[in-house]
Amino acid sequence: MRLDKYLKVSRIIKRRTVANDACDNAHVTANGRPAKASYDVKVGDILEITFGERTLKIRVLAVQEHVGKAAASELYEVVE
């Protein structure tokens, strides 16, 4: 699954276009490298998303096309 779509499906970022812009502006890294929106997300990847001064570091646990709001947080775990 594309990185921008994963960020939207997992509800880390609300809109896919915003996720796409975040990737284009190098606010998202995958496994320590800047990632483009077309990056193919796999289970076990470490994603780091920068929101202004705050940084969110997550590990991908599952990749699913459609997920309900309640189950969205089960797609990843926050890593310190």
C-alpha cells in the first residue's frame, strides 16, 4: 500500500492530499530515509512523521485497505 494511503487509512493524517504534501516536503521518513508518497509500506517498517515541533515514531503492525475508526489504531504501535 502507498505511504500516503496508509497514513490516511490508519488515521494518522486525516486527508490523503495532506499526507501526500507531508511526504513531498520531507516530513515523513521510512526506516530512517526520507520517503515519497509512493513508498510501498510493509509490516515492520518504522515510520517517523514530523508535525511542526512534534515527531511521531511508529512501527507498522498491519496493512489493510479498509479499516473502521475503532480498529485504525491497531495498524501501528508508537515507538519511543
